[in-house]
Amino acid sequence: MAGLNKVMLIGNLGRDPEIRYSQQGLAIVNFSLATSEQWTDKTSGDRQEKTEWHNIVVFGKQAETCEKYLSKGSQIYIEGKLQTSTYEKDGQTHYMTKVVASNFMFLGGKQDAKGGGGSGGGYQKSDSGPSNHYQGQTQPGMGGGQGPMPDDDIPF
């Protein structure tokens, strides 16, 4: 039986996207994403909140679009897969897990997007509501292939 490695996140950027280019000229953007959950403590009745931080990486034209339109605090829906890498530092092996994005959708209004309106690089403006949404999908060979997920299909 085949395995499944799929992640879906909605959160806010913790820092501006950082873009770099591979030796082959492929754009690679990295940013951190905060997701939070809230609940009421049953014993004290106090409102509790827990925030998780995720390292996100996006490739190709989609990386350039993220760098152009996203900034710290922007809200985004990310769909992708987990990828763990290792590195050596001071004789110790360290592990880093990233979410490699295959699809994404910018959420929120124009005030959340760096460049404001417009779309580019194969992105379509969604007419699903009053907000300014942008949808993206990675290039062939980068995973995904299903297209953007409609708002009604987000599982919460």
C-alpha cells in the first residue's frame, strides 16, 4: 500500500518571504507560518491558545509570486508535503522539517498583500467572496496537480 504525505495549513506569515535562486535559476522562497488553536480550559474556564510554527518552502514561479505579494502577517492557505533534512553542526546531527508547498491560496484583503491587486504567473483571481484571493499551483514535477481547493472544501 502506498503512503500519504499531505499537509494543509491556514496561518499567518511570521516574517517576510526570503527569495533565492538555485544554480539552475529556479526561484526558491522560504518563510515561517504560524498556526494557532484556541480552547477554553475546562477546569479554570480561561481561554487558552497554542501557536505552532512551520517552515515553508515554495519553488519556481509560485515562489516569485509569494515573494511579490506576501509579507509578514499575511494570511495564506498552504497545501503540500512534509520533508525532513539533516545537517551537522558542532558534531551533532540536527533535523529540520519543512512543508514543501504544492498549492496555495492567498487569503485576506488587499491590505494583507504586499503588491495589492492583480495576479500573475498563472494565478487566477477568485470570485468566491469579497476578499482578494489568489490561487497558485506548483509546476509539473513539483507535486500536487489537483488545482486549488475551493473555500467550501477546506476541512474546518
